[in-house]
Amino acid sequence: MSEDVTPVDTSATVPSTSVRLANLHEATRTMMLAESRETVARTAATAATDVLGFPMNTVRLYDPGTDRLMPTAVSAGVEEVAGERTPYERGETIQWEAFDGDEVLVFDDVTEIDDDVPRSGSGSMLVAPLGEHGVLTLGSTTEGGIDPADVELARVLAANVEAAMDRARRRAALGERTESLRRKNERLDEFASIVSHDLRNPLNVARGYVELAIEEDDTDELPAALDALDRMEDLVDATLSLAREGRDVEETEPTDVGDLAREAWAVVDAPAATLVVEDAPTVPADPERLRTLLENCLRNAVDHAGRDVTVVVGATPDGFFVADDGPGIPEGEREAALERGYTTADDGTGFGLAIVADIARAHGWTTELSESADGGLRLTFDGSRQP
């Protein structure tokens, strides 16, 4: 037998084909309501047991990232007898032949299957492809124990599973697009607020000083006007960064956080400050945008913790962190610190950590603010929920 199927008692009376087909249609309706392919797989495994009468079954989904068939839904019968299932490497098992060939394979005697899976005992097996999603494996302890009616019902189940997984994938893609549009609308609202208020204020200040200088023929007011225009330039730059960095990351590559931190540190003007890199990880990221994230973190530390600050960059179980030994941010203000407009500096734009949070969100990471080991600020970026 395959490691996916183990001998079971198949002597019990099997319902008629018409009854099983009706029950299969009911299971299909449930699958069509599923929100994810994994939920469809679990429903399919239950249907293979309860409807088709094969308590030993496994649904494997294809992972294009690793080029493996991953055990996604394993029946209780298989788990009780064989324990945890392992991924199948390409070409390792007969399941790959069914998947690549897009055809249902039936084996009346599993001992005659020529692949790399060790089998003990006799029996029969069916492997049905699920389109581009994966395969469904069913097993019986009886040689020739899978009859033509079983094969046809397995084909129906496999086709319905494929359709349900297609639907779940489309639904997930629609949800992602909807969320992306929601974030874009939020950014548009932010930009409208910036243009109507944040940019208008320094512009009005500059205009007032210039008009006063013209009226009184006094150039002493012009430096103040220049300061206001500098402030406006900073706000424009920050606004453009928000527009660029908030976009979803579409392509990533393995990126060394430590190397990028050192590159980012080189452009931070703080000769008295210290950067310490502690076993920083390699993460899937857009290198340019990750560098911008790190630059903003490091510059925030220098601006708010002092020119002699020590900043530590290191690894966490699911990502990385940036910590400093400055005054930190009070616990009650940490959530607000990631929003546009939060700053403790008179000349701050309030966009630095907002840009950091946007870049992290665009990668599918979460951003958490906490107290560092030295009492300063620690930003932790967690990629465990990355799509």
C-alpha cells in the first residue's frame, strides 16, 4: 500500500451509486462555500470517507514555491495508522504521474507500483488529479477493490474539488484586490488631508513672511519664510514616500537584513551613534523598499534618541527587529505612533514610522512597537502571516 493509504476493513455494505452521488452533490455544495483551498481539501477528505466509503484518503496540494505535493487534508484513518504525512518531492511517487499527466490512475495491486514509496501489504489504490491544485488518493485493502462505480464517483469528486478550489482562489484574489483598493482609498484620504492642511499651513506662513518683507522692504523676515518652505519640502518628500511605499509588494527576493541595515546606516548622518547587527536574517523582500524601511527606523532612532544612540538590528523567530537605547514611546502612544502625524519633535513630519508601517504592510508583515532591552523603542516586524 502507499504510505497515504493503509489496510482497512471494506466488507461493510456500500450504499448504492445513486445514493452516493446524491450525497456527493451535497458535499459539493458545502465545498463551493469554502473560503480557502485548505477548507475545500478538508471537506473533500471527509466526503471521500463518508460518501465514497474510503476512510483512508489524502488530499495533497501542489506548492509551486517548493515544487512539492504537500499533505493538506489527511483522513483520521491515515493519521491513526501512519502518523504525520510528509511532502512528496517531484517524481518521487506515483501521485506525480497523475498530477503531471492530469489523469486518474487506478492500481488493482499496489505491490506492482514502481515508485520510491515503501509499501507493505496488498490492496488497491486510486489517484485522481485536482487540476493545477494537487491530487486525491484513495485506498482499499482488497486487490481489485476499486470498481468502475468507485472510479466514476472519484472522478466526479475530483472535478468538483477542482472547481471549488478554483472558486476559492478567485474569491481570495477578489478579497485581496478589495483590500488593496481600501488601502489606496485610505491613502488618497490621507493625501487630501495633507494637501488641504499640512502643506497649506507652511505655505501660508511663507507667503505671510514674504508679503511682510515686501511691504516693509525688510529682508529680515525672509529666513523665516525659507524655514517654512523647507518644512513644506520635507512634507512633500514624506507624502511622495507614502504614495510610493504604500503600494503592495509584487516581487520579492531573498534579502539580507543585516547588509541592508549597514547600507542604510551609511546614509544616516550620526557619527557618534553606533549600529549593532546581531545575526540578522535573510527575508523575502523588495530590497529597495526594505532599505527605505530600515533608513526610516534608523533615522527615527537618531532623531528621537540622540546623536549618540546605539541601535541594534537582529532576528526574531518570524522576522527581525530594530531597537534603540533612547527614551522610547509610552505604551499608550505606541499604536498612534504608526499613524501619520505622530511626532515628538517640533520640526518632525510625523511620517517616518507611518512609512515604516506602510512598507511592512505592503510586504505582508505586522509591525509591533514595544520597549527595548535598554528601555528604548523596539520595532518588531513579523512575517509569520505573510501570504
